[in-house]
Amino acid sequence: MSKKKIKAIEALEEAQKIAFAPFVFQTTMSLRKLGVLDYLFENGANGGTTLEALSQAVSISEYGLSVLLEIAESSDIVEKNSDGGYELTKTGYFLNYNKMTEANLNFTQDVCYQGLFHLQEAIQKGEPSGLKELGPWPTVYEGLSQLPPHIQKSWFEFDHFYSDEIFGEVLPFVFRHKLKTLFDIGGNTGKFAVLCCKYDPDVQVKIFDLPGQLSKALANAEENGFKSRISGQEIDWLSENPKIHEGADTIWMSQFLDCFSKDEILKILKTCVKSMDDATELIIIETYTDRQKFANARFTLEATSLYFTAMANGNSKMYKATEFMDLIGQAGLKLEEDLSVGEFHTMFVCKKI
């Protein structure tokens, strides 16, 4: 990647933006929650809104609005026209109405913000030092089912935004061969398992996950009428000798392996290989940093790596595709197909060597 040449004054300006980035972030969250960005957008055709009129409309003091709007103007979230009226910029619009940005903002605010204060400690200790801001668990996964509802909501909405969109696209591929049994490794809420059962009237799905998540997934399966076709097995992949039984036509892992270190990923893959026969397919879906079309997508993934470091487990990240290819080979698997899925994802289809 070529180095971007900028003037010293521009570099100094960028440095100040980084120094005060948390101030701009919290300003954005406040403007969203107070309804200011909504009001500016809805009244944008009226030539902007004065500070006095905005204060009356949202029942916030002119002082409180002034400190928010001044830094928001400097950050290109709002702009002030020649008549003194505030209007929403394109950046402000995406901060308030873009679904991806909303998922990212709420995840950062509710799940990560306080814990990221402990990032340096997490790096030095190799453990999720920021997780103590949420609860007393060794990793976030043990505590997911116990998080306060608003934090749990932000976690799942972030996770689902980057996974749900591709399920419909990949189902025809997954079922291009007639399946009897699919193993869903890390089944989360059971959404994919339910979709599989809706797609194919005969398939049996078995979910492997931690107790809290598995309980939610099986409850979801029962609510959708698939109690007889979706079963589960509690498993802790960090235990000394995790095992899954034989019999799967397809082993499915969607955005699961990035929750582990390279050594742990290798352990999981080798465990799966032991359960596979020559016909079994192992499908891995991930968002790889070196497979993104746009710089903002790569940036989002690299930021997510810091969530894993500070909050989730202290030792995993968003990986490059080349790193996974190496682990697949080490585990005794061969990469049969390498497919792009959706806007962000890559699907690796593997067979036992």
C-alpha cells in the first residue's frame, strides 16, 4: 500500500481528530438519542433549524445543544447555513439512518466502549481485560445469555447484521447435494438451523454450542415447530478434549472460528476432521480482512479485532484468508471451493484429505 502524502498541517489536524475521537463519538450518540438528527432531517426542507427553534422542539437547553452542535459542525455531522440554520450533512444522515452504521454505533457504545479503556492491559496480559465492565466471565460467550437486555440486543444485532444477509444466498449451495444431517457449529440463536429446516423438509440439524446459547437456540427451534428436527449438544471448545460424533453430511461454521486463536482454530478443525468421512463437507464462512472490496469494510473488521482482544477472549481477531488457508491445510483438510458470498463474506468448502 502506497503512503498517503499530506501536508504537516493536515497531519496535525488528523492527529487532533484521533485525540478527541471519543468526544465526537459520544456527541453522535447524544444527538441520535436526543432526537436532534431526526429533527434536522425531517425539517431539512425548511431552510435549516435555528438553535432556538431546535431547543424548543427537542426540549433541550440552548447551551446543551450548542456544545453538541459546534463540535458536530466541525466534524461534518451537521452544517450551518448562511441564515444560521442547522442542517444534516450526508455524514450525519448515514450516522443516523444507515443500518450498518447503526449496528456499529450501538455495538461500540453498549458492548465495547467502557471495556476498551482496558485495551492496553488486554494486550499485555493476553486476556479480555475489558470484559469485567460487563461481567465476571472468562470470555464473553459464557455471559452472552446473562447480559442486560439492551447490551445483548446490540451484540446480536451487530453479529446478525454481518451474517444474516448471506444465509438466503448460501442455502441453495449448501443443499445442492441431498443432506440428511447438518452439524451447525456455534449455532448462536438457531436462526440458520431453522432456515435449513424450512428450506429442506427432511434435513436434521444438530447444534453444537455453549449451554446458554444452545438453550436459546433450541427454544427458538421449538417456537418454529422444529423440535423434532433440531437437536443440540453442549460443547466447550476450550476444554482439553472436545469431541463431536460422526454422521454429518455437512459441518457448517459461520463466523465462528474468528472467535478463537489460531491454535484453538486448529484444534477445532482437527476435531471436526476426526468426525468426517470422505464425503463430508466442512463449510467455513468468514469476513476476511484481505478479501474486502472497500477500505471502510476492512477498517470495520480491524476495529472488530480489538473487540476480541479487549472484550471477547483476548486472543482472537478477524483473520486474513491466507491465514485460514494455512490452518485448513495443517488440520488435514483440502480446500475444494473458494467462493465470494454477499458484500463481505468468503465461503471455503473443505474435504478431508
